[in-house]
Amino acid sequence: MPSDAVNARIYPAGILTTLSRMEVERLHDASRGNLAQLIRRCALAVLNSGDQSDDAEALLRTYSDFRIEVQQFNRGIRLELSHAPGSAFVDGRIIEGIRELLSAVIRDLVYFDTEISENPRCRLDEGPGITNAVFEILRNARMFRPGVEPDLVVCWGGHSIGREEYDYTKEVGYSLGLRRLNICTGCGPGAMKGPMKGAAIAHAKQRVRDGRYVGISEPGIIAAESPNPIVNELVIMPDIEKRLEAFVRLGHGMVVFPGGVGTAEEILYLVGVLLNPANREIPLPLVFTGPRHAATYFEQIDAFIRLTLGEEAASLYSIIIDDPEQVAVTMAAGLEAVRDFRRARKDAYYFNWLLEVREAFQIPFEPTHEAMAALEIHRDQPVHQLVANLRRALSGIVAGNVKPETLALIREQGTFEIRGAPDIMHALDGLLSSFVAQNRMKLPGAHYEPCYRVVT
């Protein structure tokens, strides 16, 4: 047990402070059943907020004695913590922001388990039901701001980036914040933290007192990417596919910074959604950006997209290098187009109902050796199916890099194999190799052992 471990009783925040007796009983029962280990893992990640490691297994080993129990207390609940990370406390009291994030963990995991997973209105085996589930989870988390014009910019990028790239993400966030725009990221370190930090400074200058720094995570990834301390609204979606859909439904514009395989997965997801002819008229500004030395990174991404998906896919985004101000100006103009479009179509500002997301991008993909080897990556299929399978391949690599259960599977059965058309496999292998060479798969200094083999 670490020397700084703390035992504490915590009273939750937010929606968990106003519960009915029946809701309290459901929370208590769920936290002691099948959800117990999931809650423990996510709660530990939140209590470890700000940690720079991306080794989920090491975190779970270090705090192997950590326990969390949801207890009934005078028609409410309290959280009993045993052997929790001491960094979450100051003078024996939990840091307020961490208390809020910890409450979000309980809120979201239990809500999905008790209200969504068995709810006939949320058919999780078909598209409309999945979208409705995403809506319900976001609404329960109080993520919607009805009546507020589009102002939420989703920022994607790697957790494993160098100082120059991190500083650049702060500059972009600062330029966005000066325009009173809010930030949504995957909630972790690196390119997920930088835009929030820059925007927070700009919001302070502009006297924006209700700035939003939204983090969207999922149980499999959160232990490797603990929420950064700036996140003031956290929502945990049940899997990566619903997490990605939450980004595109909740956000109004997208900025992508340099990253690794997870960022490439996000790019392919979004490009695949926007390639759908049903979405052709729907504005969703998309900008790739980074400092001068990152130009090569985006050249590689752009070349891969043009080779595999064609020129139409490449027309969906713009690339702006080393110009934070231009990124913000472009995004602000794009959000005006989003506002005008949704106003004309009578669509909500707070949730992108009109966007069509095909089931190929919604049904959860479980990365096993058989599933990865069976992915059809060739051009003898519709382009949306090709990009969906490319996205699944990258999602499997992400899982093999950071998710404890997938790491255990790879140790037992060896690396994943990815097969497909020779030219696509050659391009994919080159792209992934560049991520490894640039230390984009793990944090700088950490040894990376590939969890995959591209069969060329």
C-alpha cells in the first residue's frame, strides 16, 4: 500500500445530492454487484487526476488495496474510500473538483446499468436506440445548455506529445477562449489538457465565469488517461463508440492536434460519418492543426486518407499549421454556419439530431484476435464500410495499448494480426511505424512494444 494512501468518507456532489429513497437503494445495490470493479477502476482514475502515467495496469497494482463503497445514509449516499491516492486530498479533505468528478463516475456508470442497458426504449442493438442512449446519458449528466448558441469546440489529440506541441494546444485554446468558446476533450493529459488550460486563461481575461471544460471518457480508457484537473464537467460513456458519438452530437466544431493511433481512430470515425451522403449539407467544421514541426504528421494523415478513402474525404477538413489565431477565426466562422443551419432546420443547438451515424460506427467492436484478423480492409466494398473497418482496426490497437483486459489477452495469445489489400496495409504499416518512431504510442521515455502486426 502506498505511504500516501488515505481512508475517507465523501459526500457526493451534483445530481447525487437529490435522490429518492428508491434511487439510493439502486445505487447502493448496483455498486456492490457486477458494477463494483468497474466503479473501482474509474473512481481510482479520477482520484489519480493529474497523474502523468498512461500505464493503467501499474495504477491498479499500486493501489491494489483501494476500495470504494456506496453507502446508504439518511435517504442519501456517501462514499467510503479505503487506501485512496493521497494526491486527491489536501489537509485530509478531498479536492472539490475531484469530489465532483468522483460523483460523475457513480452517476454515469450506475445510470447506464440501471436505466439504459435494460430499457426497451434504448435498443442498444440498432442505431436509433444507441443514439437515444447517448442522449439520455448526456441529459442525465446535465450536459445540455438549451438556448445557448453553438460554442462548444471538441479538441482531439494525443496524450503522448512533446512540450512544443503541448504549448501549441494551449495557444489554440487561448485563441478560442478569447472568442468565448468552450472546450470539450477526451479529458486526459497532453492535447486534451492544453486547450482547456489556454481557454481557462482567456476566459479569465474575458470575465467568462461559467466556462465549460467538458471531458468525455469511457471505462476502458480512463485509467490510462486520468482526467486532467481542469475538467469541470465529466461524463463517462459505456464504450468507445458511444463516446465518439457523444463528441459529434454534443460538440459544434472539431479541432484535431497531433496524436497517435487513438487520434487517427477519431479522425477516421469523423471522416466516415461525414462521408455519409445524408450528412453532406450538415456543417461540422473540422480543422487539423499543430506547430511547424507537426506538418509532417498531418501530411502523413492526409496522404493515408487520400489513398484509402479518396479526394472527397480529404475535402472534409482543412489543415492549418502553426497559426492558432487562424484556427480560432476559422472555427468561429464555422460555428456561425452551424448556428444558421440549425436555426433554419429547427434543430437543437445542444444535440446534433440531424447527423446520421451508421450502425457500423455505433455497434461496439470487441477487439479479439479473431475479430481483428477478420476485418475486411479492401476496396471491394462501400467506402463507408472500409473506413468503419479501418476505424475498428485502430480501435483494437488502442485497446491493446492501454486497456488491461486487452493487454492480458495479448500476453496470452500474442499480437493482433491485421490483414487487407496490400497497398492499404503498406500505407497503414507506414503510418503506425511513424507513430512509434515519434513516441506517439506511449508517453516519452516509456518503452513501447507493438500489440499488433500488419500483414503486408
